[in-house]
Amino acid sequence: MRGHGRIQQSSRGGAGFELQAAPLSITQPPSTDSTEETEKTKHTRSCLQLAESTRPVREKGTESDRRRREMPPQPPQPQVRENILKFLKSFLGIVRILQIVFGAGLWVTIAANKYEGSIHFALFVAVLFWLLTLALFFLTLLDKQDLVPLLGGERWLCTNLAHDVAAAVLYLPAIGVMIYKTDRNSYCNLELYKHYCLYKVYLTAAVFACLCFLSYLLSVIYGACRKCRGEQTVI
């Protein structure tokens, strides 16, 4: 606390003194607690503003990342289309289509009519290899042979070759069965015979069986040639 006085001489006779008090000026030091509280408030407010400004960006990035993780990787469409066209134009692709058509013609011809005895074997061979050929065709067409355990990948050519060899071998007795049945019903060719006869059905089935055997024989030769050249792919 500071103060000062001023001495004035009286205007009237004798000397006199007058003490005039000056106004007091009190300066208090700033409160340390209030200053720290103000700084903390400012810091908290700035942190909240920063969090609010960056929250939409983080949420947007998080949402996009989540959707990207949930979506499976899509193969490039031009490459898939190119592989499909390449296989369909290849020799094996054309032969596989013929095998599927001839095999379907064989088992449909037999199944659409009454059959008995050894015809069951021919029907079994036709249906079995029609389904297997259909599976091989679509796996190769879609380039998914790597998904086949033990038989896919680098062994795909050997798998196709083994399948074609088995089909050609089993179609030989099927052809023999159909020819035998056709010969047993050859009497139906007579013009005077008016009863129901399966001669034409068996003859048609025998033709389809021969076509199936030839198509599988062609694929055996094709696969064996590629194997001898050291190739590991079917096309």
C-alpha cells in the first residue's frame, strides 16, 4: 500500500500545515487458481472442437473400409470373358460340348422308353460321364480348377486325361450292349410287324454311344499329346 501527502501553507496569518491524503491504489496479484482453470477450459474446448471436426472424416473412412472388407474381391470382367471365349474356341472346349450333347442324347433316349436288363449298365455309363463331363466343362470354363482339392491346379490336365480314358473304356461295353439289343430286336424291321418294338430306340442309342466314344477318344489323344509336350494346362 502506497500513499503520499502534500503540505500547504495557510493563507491566513501564521504558518499552518494541512495534510491532504492522496487516494490509495491497491493492486492485487492475479489468482493462480483462476488462471489455471481458464487455461484448462480453453484446452478442453479446443480438444472438443477438434474431435467434432474430425469425427465425420473418421466415420466416413471407417464405413468405407468396412464395406471394402465385406465385399469379396471381384475378378476383372474382361479377363474372365477372355478366358471363357478362349476355352470355347479351343479344341477341348468344342469336344466337351459334343460330349455333353451326345451323352444327353444317349441317356434321354434310353430313359424316355422302357428298358431292362443290361440296358441299365449303358444308362449308368451315360449318366455318370455326362455329369462328370459337365463338371469338368464348367470348372475349366470359369477357370476354377484350382478350387478342386487334390485334382486341380497343376494336376488338372492329368485329371481330364484320366477321366477321358475311363469314359472311352467304359463306353466300349456300353456300345456292345446297345448293338446286342438292337440286333435282338431286328425282327421289328418287318413291314408286317405292327406291335410296339424298341428297335429304333436301341439303334438310336447305339449311334449316340458310338459318337460319345469317338468324342472321348479324341479328347484322350488331345490330352496325351499335350502331356507328352510337357504342358500342364488343358488349353
